[in-house]
Amino acid sequence: MQKNFTNNDDFDKYVREQDKWILDNGWSNPELSIYMYRLEKSTEYNAGKLVEYILMSRYANLTNRIDVFHKKGKQNREIWSGFVDSPDEYQVMMSAVNKFIEERKRI
């Protein structure tokens, strides 16, 4: 078992290095301790506009509550939600995200 994330920067660095999550300040709201990340490998553009992507919201003040959504146009679909305090818990989350990505490729 790996140690827990020690702070927001520790989490940010880990998810960026592991899976290329991009902290997106355009959607983040630090006043509410909500941080939004976009998964680079799942992002699709059309004419320079985001059309499909996976978004992760992290609620830092709520014991690192995480919600992961697939967004396409105006449609939102929850992929996973739970608490991520350690790299091991992050990997559990990512197994659900990766399974969703693989299923989408088959469509």
C-alpha cells in the first residue's frame, strides 16, 4: 500500500504524471475547493472547440471526493465517484475510467 497524498500539489503531480490529467483552471473554483481536471487522452476537438472529453472534479475539503464524468455536447454521464486519498485508490478509479474509454472505442 502506498502512502496517502500529502496535499493538493502532491495529487496534481501524481495524476499529471500517471495519466496526463490537466488541471483546468477554467472550470476550477478554488474558493469552494473544487478542482477540475481534463483527461488529455480522451479529449476530442472539432474546429478548435471541445466536443467530447472526460472531466474529473476533486473536492479537496471533502476528504478528496472525486467525480469523473464523460461529457459530449450537452450530455453528461458519470463514470465513477468516490474518495481518492492514495495512489492505490487512484488506480481503482482509473481502472473504471479506462474500462469506459475502451467501451467507447467499440461504439
